[in-house]
Amino acid sequence: MATTAQIAKSKRKPKFSSRLVRRCWRCGRKRGYMRDFELCRICFRELANVGEIPGIRKASW
């Protein structure tokens, strides 16, 4: 889990656009981030298994 200072720092506008850090809105994690859902892979899986994300369900074939 990211500290509050890290989350606040990533919300500020960076000096250069390449320094932009995208973080999960739920836990603040920056690695394994999915832009489409604005979530990290761990939070995505948790919410998808519960059925909180519309249009997403676990694959079975």
C-alpha cells in the first residue's frame, strides 16, 4: 500500500509529461496498473470476482 505522501505526489501535475505516475484509486499501487479500469491487477481481480465491475466475469471454457 502506498503512503499518503506518495499518492499526493502522484496527483500533482508533473514538470514533464513522461513523469506522470498512474496509481490504483483503491490502494495506490503503481505497478500492474490497468488504464481502462484505473485499478491495479490485484484490486481488479478482487472486484471482478465479487461482480463489482460491470461487464467483467471470470472466464470458463
